[in-house]
Amino acid sequence: MTHFIGEFECKLDTKARMVLPAGLKKQMPEVERDGLVVNRGFEKHLVIYTMAEWAKKQEELSKLNTYDPKVREFIRKFTRGATVLSLDSANRVLLPKALMAYAGIQTDVVLACQFNTIEIWSKEEYEAQWENDSSENFSSLAAEVMGGKDI
């Protein structure tokens, strides 16, 4: 399993294409051959998956009980808008307009690596998350989430 590292600021061109940063592309050599999948995140952002990771998500979803209405609703919401991204000759990917609208993405974005996925945030939204954050808030969150865990 690949765990991506880094945070990258990018600009979209007028056609909503984004150059995949070289430092990120090096972490996923299979991207030129296999492509990527982009989809909505749980908050107002997008998530990029490698094809291998997306296949794992699809496998997980296929094992859920589709006779349950909540499961069907979740699957619809989770997969809504999922789009295959291919790199062009200039290492750019074209972000779908509907997904950009969902995430409030205009021109400036931040790619934030989260283990085996990459989140795409509008730069403004990403920075707003940190404006009122303090080290005390982070410390409390760490204690709540990680405290008492045998890792």
C-alpha cells in the first residue's frame, strides 16, 4: 500500500487542468499507465485515488448489503461524480466542472496527501481550516483520537 507524503499548492489553467506536481508524481509511478480517479470528499473537497485504491473501495462497497436503503444511498452519494483522470503529455489532469463546483474550486488548490489518497481543496477553504486553530486544539484532538490507543 502506498502512503503519499506532502502538501502541494497548484494553479488550474483556464481549462481546469492541473499539472501533477513532480514530487507527487514520483510517489506514484503507475499513474501514467493506470490513471487516477477523482471523487467528492466527505467535506467540501475532492479526493484522488490511484486505480488500485479505487478498486479496493469498489470491492468494499460491493460487499455491503444493497437491500438496505441506507447502504444504497451511501453508495450513490459516495460514487456520485467519480471520474477517471488521465495525464496528458504535459502531466496535466482535467478536473470535472461539476466536482470543482462541489468543492468550490476556482484556480488555486492545495493537494494534501492523506495516507493512500490525495485531497484537493480550494486554497481558501484549506487555509480557513487553520486560521482559528491553535496548538491547544490540536493537542486536545490528539488526546481524544489517539489517547489510550495501543499502537
